Amino acid sequence: MRQNSLTHVPEMKSASFKRWQSLIRQYSGIWIPTNRALFLKTSLLRRIRALDLSDYEEYYQKLQDKNWASIEWFQLIDALTIHETSFFRHKESFDLVQHVCQQKIIQSANANSDCNIQVWSVGCSTGEEPYSLAIALEELALGSLNEKGLRFFYGITGVDISYPSLTAARKAIYGERKIHMIAPEIRERYFNRHDSNHWRVKENIRNRVLYLQSNLNQLSKAPKRNYDVIYCQNVLIYFRPEDRVEILNELVERLIPGGVLILGVGEIINWQHPELVRIDEKNCLAYQRQL
């Protein structure tokens, strides 16, 4: 009879851990350091129990079958990543997004041209971040454009590796705990009551966000699209330091001249890029691509 409890976590030999470490990085880019071996083992064990498999080795071998593994990988990666987030999680970074975009509106008005802003939420999880970005752009002042009969367009692209997270993001339904930090007037403008315990993002905001599934370790294969803002927080922590640099270099290639890359404070140390200038904001880690 197979063990159904996670109380006892079977031993995993060092060689086996390294095989799993390598397999997961090869598929997703995610790096599980040695000090998180217990986390890896318990995450694997949950999937092993759910699939009624016998041990780590049987699960490993099953993942070699591409047909069988095509869906299972999404479940495993979902188990290995943290989805705890909230709206406007780092206020200073969202304030910076608003400042950058407000400046572009003014520049467009001065040039007598419509303003189009495209923002990329990298590792968008269950949608709180891209919807926060959309709300931040909705709150911008458009008077300088309106006075000249000019138009304002924007779009948010949310990308994540997890299909379950993207499914939740598209539904855009959140419990009270997720939105308790939002000012009541903002909540009333951009959310509808879904039931006694949940709120749903209004349709006009949902329609501003496009969700895509993608692996960051495959960025080099993705088409280059020009973004005004790339927002990448709490994502790089899943990658090895050298992989973080490769990802960041690819992100820079997708910024327009003058575009801004916003990272999580402390996620990368002493990183520089010849086309970027660090933005002088003590509570943010952000860079602007040179014109």
C-alpha cells in the first residue's frame, strides 16, 4: 500500500537531486538550490501521491514521455513557484510607472501625436500585477492630449509559465484579502462585487490585458516587441545568477529607446548594461534605455 502522507519525506540521494535540479532547469529555467532540497522533495512528493506513482524515480521516468508530460509539467512548475501576490504590491514601483507614462503623454501632446503605451508584466502570476498596471495607467491625467483632440492607447501583456495561474488571472476574481490595500474609491471604479467574499475586475480593465504562456528561458526565441515599460519583480529569484543576466539582456532588447525596466529591489546585484542608465529612485530598482 502506498504512503499517502507527506509527514515522512523519503530520502533523495545527492545524484538524484542533481538530476531533478538539471531537469527542471532544462524545462523551465527554474533553479532549485541545494538549500531548498526539502522544498523540492515535498513538491515532488505531492505530485507523486496525486498521480499514484511509487517514488521519485518513477515520476522522473514518466516525465521523459513527452506526451504524458506535456500537461504534467504545468502542474509541477505550478507547485514549484509561489503565487502569493497582491494588488500594487510595491507602491513605489507603480508610482514610477505612472511618472514614466505621464511624461510620455506630455511628450506626445507636445509633438501633436497620439500616445500609445505598451507594458509587459513578466511573471504575471494570477493577474494582480497586470491589473494594477492597467489601473495605474487609467489614473493618468490626459488633459494635455484631450486639449488637442489626441488619443491615448495602452495595453498590458502578462506572461507566466503557469497555466493554472493564467487561468485564474483571466477570471480576475479576487478575495477580500487580495484587495484590502486598495483605496475604496479605486475599488469602486475598477471592481464589481462578485459575491459576498469576492470582487471581480471590471470588463474594461480585463480587456486591456493580454495573457500569454511562456518560459523565460526561451526568451531568445521570442519575437522582439517594443515595450515602453517592462515590469519584472519577484521573478528572477527563481533563476541562477548567470541565467538572470541572460534574461535581463533579452528584456533590454525588447525595450524601446527611452523605455524603462523595473525590477524587484535586491533581485540582481551590481548588474550593468551598456544601453541602460540607472534611474535615481532610492526605493526602486529601475533602468532606462538610452535614446
